Amino acid sequence: MSQSYYTLPEINPAIFDLGFLSPKWYGMMYLVGFVAAWWLANRRLARTGWSKEQLSDMLFWGFLGVILGGRIGYVLFYQFDLFLDNPLYLFKINEGGMSFHGGLLGVLTALWLSARRLKVPFLVVGDFIAPLVPIGLGAGRIGNFINSELWGRTTDVPWAIIFPNAGSEPRHPSQLYEFALEGVLLFIILWLYSKKPRPIGAVSGLFLLGYGSFRFFVEFFRQWDSHLDLYLGFLSRGQMLSLPMIIAGILMVVWAYKQNAVYQPQSTKLKKGKKV
């Protein structure tokens, strides 16, 4: 029966290996996300009133927040026991392990610092950055697929895939589900929504709501971590971390439209504007 399903071939994690240089597919996906974010940010820079130097600083610290926050979050949220046994595990990046929720906290910290330097409200920076994030999220899921990691639960759907690192049973290609929802669809929603002026905090709130909802949904098809128990017998750690995002996203959107404050690029003042 398993012969009728597509078997993902074992793909070398390294794109090529010259000894002194061995770039990895997963790292390349991060680079794709960073380059895409930089390009898209420059396309919308004119509407902010910020300089290219200010934008470059913001993106640099944001990228650093993704890496540091993602690693620290993964260790604390998913491998805390290993960290307690060996705190140096935090620095074993070669063994893999990144968490979106940790990366989000890292980015939020970086954006808060950027907002202080720019002397603008934190949510103004958040609204500008939010539509840029899904491209990197989608690229990262492609990296997970290439590495045959974070695969889905066993299934008999026609499009199931047998992953070389997951035994002989066909599984949901949950990485591709996340690519389609968290990457492509979320990008389209945020990019189109943010093309028109929106109340401050609305775009950030929609990002939290969209990502949290998509991640919560896909987790029903994704194999949970074997060393972590399911909450209430069916909710994964990823779903529990996504629930606060969904709630916060809804509250932020409602609050944003209630406040109806519009950022004016030529100044740091807020102006009451019509709801759009």
C-alpha cells in the first residue's frame, strides 16, 4: 500500500560542500526571506518618512531578533529538559531547532527598540513590518520540507508523502500546508490589506490573528513532539502558543478601529481619521 505514495528522496542538507564552505538549504531559506523582506520594505519606504539608513538598521535588528529569539524560544518552549541537563545545548545551533513564537518575541523586542530610535509608536513599526514576515515564514517551511523535518501525522490521503526520517508510513506534508497558509495566503491578505491606510495596530493585529489561526489549524495535521504531552488530550504545544496570538490579534484589531488613529509620515503625531 505504501508503494502508491510519493517517497521524498533523502536530500543533503548542504547545497554543496567545499570543505571550507558548506551552505545549508535551511539557511538559504532564511536568506531568501531576509532578501524578500528587504526588497518589499524598500518598495513601501516612501510612505513612512524614514530614511534608507533607518530602514536598514530596523531590518538588521529585526533579523537578529528572529535568529536569537527563534533559537532561545525553541530551547525554552520545546527542549527545556535538555537545556536544564546541559545549558550549552542553547548554543548547539548545528543540531537545528528554531521556534516561530520565540522568533516573534525576538522581533518584537527589536521593533520596540527601533520605534524608540525613530520616535514613533511601536505599533507603527509593527504595522510596517508585519506584511514582510510571511515570505520568510513560507521559505522556512520549504526548508523544513527539504530537510524532511516537522512532518505531519500519519494519513491515507492521496497526497500523503513518505518522509525518509519518519519511517515507512505516509504522512501529511504539513510543511507544505504551512507554506501555503502561513506563507502565501497570509502574505496576500496582509499585503492587500495594508495597501490602504489602516488604523494603527490593525495590520499587526491581523497578522497575529492570521498566523495564530493558520498555525492552530495546521497543528491538527502536524506530528506533535513525542516528548511533549498533548493538552486536554488533543492540543499541541504549538496550538497552546498560538491561542494567545489569536486572542491578542482580535483584541488589537477591535482596539485599532475603535481608536481610529492614523499615522502621519511627515510627523510623529497621530491623527484621527475616517475608518477605512
